[in-house]
Amino acid sequence: MHNKYTKKKLDGFSLFEIIITMGILMLLSVIVFPVATQKAQQSRLESHVSRLAADIYYQQQRAKMKNLDTGLKFESGRYIIFDGTDLSSATETDIKTLPNNVRISSITFNQNNELFFPKTTFKPEIPGRLLISDGTFFYEVRINKEGLIEYEKM
């Protein structure tokens, strides 16, 4: 008896097709990987900036709502949240350390690099700004005389 169905010959991919496909994938990874890591780095820095802005806002709220003198002192790789008229006379402090590659610079609040909120007000004693950078990206954090906190990528 003769089988009327013939077997189909199944062909796989040729070595040339596999090499071309691998080359295209490698080319795409060379383009996409640096962009993805750069976006992740920018996102991490923006997260630190956002946390700093939230901490400033928190101290501002405590000054107004809890009738406390509060403030923040900025240093290169960290900032200190305090209760009191300045850090040296603070009754309570909380140190926020930034990662090794993140730096605070260009601080324009007062000679001690302190942002101070007198009790019963949202307004800072001296408005100003500072820069936060990881060496690649720069963000400016500002607080104006009315107490509005803003930050933006430079």
C-alpha cells in the first residue's frame, strides 16, 4: 500500500540567519543599555531630591502647626533636620545621609548653611537654593520668601 501523504522536509535556521539575528540583538543592546542605565541614575537622584523637598516641607509644617522653631543644616553629603533656633542649640536632630556619589553644593540660605523656620510660620527666615548632583545630573532646590518649595533639573 502506498502512502499518499508525503513527508515535508523541515528546515531550521541557517547559521547565517542566526549570526545576523544575534548581531541585531547585540546592536540594540549597545544602544538601549546606556540609555536605560542613564535614566535609572537620573531617577535615583530625583528620588533623593524629592525626599529632601519633602523633609523641608515637613519642617515647614512642624514650625507652623506645632509652634516650633525648626530647620535643616546642609552639608556636602548629608543634611540634618533639627528642632531649635539653630543646629548648635537643637533639642532634637535627625541626620539624613546621601549616597557617596550624591553631593549638595551652592547653598545660599545663611552663613551656616541652615534653612530655618521660625515658629508659627511657613516662611523661611532666609529664602535660598541649593544644588544636588551625582556628577552627571544636577537638580536645583529652591524655597522662596513665601515658603514655596520647588525643584527642577538643570
